Amino acid sequence: MEHRIIDDLGAMQQKTLAQKRFGKRIGVVPTMGALHEGHLSIVRRAKAECDFVVVTIFVNPVQFAPTEDFDKYPRTLEHDLELLKPLNVDLIFTPTEKNMYPAGYDTFVEAGSLTKRLEGECRPSHFRGVTTVVLKLLNITSADAAFFGQKDYQQYCVVRKMAADFNLPVDIFACPIIRESDGLALSSRNRYLSSEERTQALALSQGLKRSQCMLEAGVADVKKIRREIQAIIETSPLAEIEYIAIADPLTLEELTVIPNNSHNIASQRHFWRYILPENQLPRAVVLLAVRFGKTRLIDNCLLY
């Protein structure tokens, strides 16, 4: 395994460019480590789609605000490497902060309207850091495809838009949310939850399930669905809601009524082929951000 772990940017570029000369399709799975089954499912998808797979492990400082948990973010490299060993990935890229942002570094990606709401409103500098590091990783790894989790749905939309706007020859995939048997979405931050907080956090997936049930029952009024989700989450005394959004799944603009069909979405089938294995087009997306104690959780679901 050791020979597959690289922290030098130049060495990584040399190895992946050599693979491209052999005609290999290179896939990259960007992570911040603290890996769990959700990450591993993304790696498996990358291996199914590509000839040569790189997993990156880098806690990116520029996507954290000064008040956020950068210093406390879990760093579990040895455990991560053990989890990756059975998957037999081709390379693991573990750059240092000094390698990625050397002295004098002063170039950043400023993303557009997709970043001005939801996570972007709560964390104003977040997507500037995300788009910058993703662009760097795509270049360093010579990626033909990049794989992200649907749990960070807004991030997926932002990265896809960046890739399209910069004419990057990279396919951007989203992989399904992986949940515990009780419905809690897997997240590196779940380890911060106390036993009681974790129990109460199940309200997120319960609220999401209720939104789909209401739509299937013919309720398309967004205010009614949002009120129902809010009522479910507020049964958890420890929950502090930051946002409950029901939005267009492409633009992330909030809706008032969930449409029966969307010509806009139907015209964007190329977008959905990277996220949906089935031939379904979603009518809306529900996105949540809720705090339980000091732990901030996000979750979402597509509505059909």
C-alpha cells in the first residue's frame, strides 16, 4: 500500500499523465478523510466507471470559516488507509497544506449564483474554498471523471457548474446517500453526536421521508410540506434548524409549488445521467441544515 500513497504534487501529475498516455480513464474521489461506508461506496462507483482511480485525502483549510471546526475536524489517516486497502485503489493522494497552498498563494475560484443561498448564505466563504481545491485536484490528478456524494447536493451542483463554465473535460458524478439502518445519513461529523443527539437527529430523515409521502399523496404546496418537515424536526428538543429548503433541483431556487413536470429539467438529461441510475427526473429537492448541540448536520432528498 505504501508505494501507492503520494503527497507530492509533481509526482502525482507524472503518474496520472503516464496512465493517460496508456489510454486509461482516470477517476478521482476527493475526500477530507475520516472515511466511512459512504466514501467507500463512492470509491466503488469510481472503480466501476474508470480504469485508474485516485482517492485524495486533504482537509482543506480554505473552505472553513475562522469560527468553524477546521482544527477539530477528524483526521484519521491510518484508519482511512486500512478502509481503502480492500478496495485496491491505484493511488492515494495525501498532500499537505503547504503543498497545496504554498507561501504567496493568491488565486481562488469565485463561484456564482448557486453559492449565494443555503450553505453559501450560512457559510459565505465555503464554496470559494471548495471550488478552488476541487479545481486544483482535478488538474493535479489529470482526472477524466470526479465522484462526489449526493449528501453534499449543493456542492455537487456547484462543482458541475464550475466544470461546465471552465470547459473542463471532466465528468462530475454524484453517488447516492448511504444511510444507517435507522435512516441517519452517514457523515464524518456524526462521531461528534452524543447518544441523545444522535437519536434526535433521526428527525432529519423522517422529515425527508414525510415530504416524499406528501407529494405522492398529491400535496404540492411547498409551505405545507415545509411546515410538516419543521414540525417533525421540532419534536427533537435539541434541534436548531438553520434552513429547510424545497428547491428546483438544478438552480436551487426555492419553489412555491412543486411542478408536475419540468421542461427545464427534462432538457437537462445530461445532468441527471451522472446522478440517477434510473430514468427518472426529479421534480424538486429538499435540503436541510440542522444543529444538534455543537454538531451541524445536512441532509437532502430528491422528490419525484
